[in-house]
Amino acid sequence: MRRRTVLALSTMVPVAIAGSAVAVNANASTEADSSATSTSSFPTTITLPDGFAPEGIAISGSFAFLGSRATGSVYKADLATGAGAIIYTGPGTPSNGLKIDSRGRAFIAGNTGGDIRVISTSTGELLASYQVTAAGASFLNDVILFNGAAWFTDSFSATLYKLPIASDGTLPSSVDDIVALPLTGLTITAGTVNINGITTTPNGKSLLIVQSNTGLLFKVNPSTGVATQVDLGGASVINGDGLLLDDCTLYVVQNRSNAVEVFTLNKAGTVGTLTDTITNDGFAIPTTVASFRSRLYIVNGKLTTPITAAEPYNFIAISKP
């Protein structure tokens, strides 16, 4: 295992829109996919609106979509130019993790708002909203699309929430269709963030979740809710936040540790070997990570910094190890 500091890919170019957030139609920026173009000319730092306080990120084509802990708004950024705008104005409660399906819909975890939202990434339209729990009763933190459903973690309890998606893409008509799956095999501590990031095992049969406060990684049976600790060879993923699976490589963002740990997993996701720990001078308590071609895009959440209207935020690109 090696620990290294990743330097910037190129000269930093903060070119996105800053200042007060204004909702605009997504069509205001080009929808052309720039993935055919080399990323060597892409900016490595993309500025977000002041006060935005990002948490989650998802990439579709060559555009990144980020949720705001401050307002719940969603910002769309062009990875090729750094330009962007808010496409969805939130309800004033946070947006945390988000994932985008093949129909261009973003599924958003509502943090302590206790809600799940689904928006169109092309128009910014709110397509569906589900009040899963009372505000403050849960912390819907992260989401993964898996096995015909969107699965959400609750950092305040040993629970996953499953939002079923019909084969034709139809969303549930009622919050009553959302299934709460109790987890067994792990211990929850009140008053802190417990289970956090979520992804799938390399073989696509089970789920993986990280527990921030214990530094443990668990494999979860999606039918029974049984959680089994993944053997990481003694490595800890303390402060584990967002997870990204790339084939058998698992990236674990460790927010307050200002690091990203890299593991090689077996196909079943039962054993992982720590192969790298990435640090970077540009990390500012990163919350999560997304992948675009040879790059990782890291969200700087600045979780210990009070959110104010003037506070600057960004996300950065680094080379994959």
C-alpha cells in the first residue's frame, strides 16, 4: 500500500458562475457530450456559487450535477468549460447524495428533511417528492440505483429505504410504496453519522455501505438486510463518506481525514485490499467522488465551515491512480 499526494492535473481554471444562485433552464448550456474531447484541456477546479455548500455529485455525459446542503438546489456544471448554473431551486432543506438514471432523472437524498426528490436533469422539473420520515427524524444521506430501485442510506438508523422503479421507468405514486429495510449485523450510535455512502459489490449482487463513525465497511444482502463486515485487512475507513465502485476498485472518500482510500475488492465484495491513499492540497473536507474518463471529481464540502452566503465552494479533478 502506498500513500501519496496527487497534484493538480493542470493549471487551475475556476471559470464557473459564482455569486447569487439563480434558477435557469438547463437548455441554457449546451447538451453536447464533450467526452470525445481529451480532458487535458478541461479545468481541474470548478467554482460553485458562493454559499452553495455542495455534498453529492453525479456525472451524466460530460456534465456534473451537485446538490446543495444549504438550499437543496441542484447545480449543473460543464466539465469541459467549468461553466454552469442552478437548474433546480431547492425547498430550503438539504440535498445530499444523488444519482442519475438512464432516463435523465436525478434521485436525491433529502438529508434531515426526511424526503426523497426526483428531478429532470434536462429541465430541472421536480418529477416526484416523497416525505419518507418527519423532518429531523432521519438523515437520508446517499443513494445508489440498483436492481430496479433507488436505495437510500439513513445515517441516523440501521435502515435502508428502497424506492421501487417499474421496468418502464414509472415512479411510485405514493410514499407508501417506499420500503424500509431494517439492517442487522451493525451497531448504531445515536447523535452521530453512522451509515453513509452506498454502492454495489463488483458482482452486482449485493450492496456496500460505509459506517463513518466506526470506520467499517459492510456488505448488505438487499433481500434480508443482513450486514456483514468486509475484511479490509485491518484498514479503517473512518470518516468514510461517498463511495465509488469502478470494476473491482473501490474509492472511499474520508471527509474529515481529507483523503480518499483506494481498495481492490474481490468480486463478491467480502474482502478488500488497501492499495492507495490519495491526499491533495486542494481537498477541503471532501464528501464524495464521481468518475469521468481518466479523472476523479472530488466535492469539497467544507463540512466544518459555517455556511454563509459569501463562503466559496468548488469541486476538483484529479487523475485516477
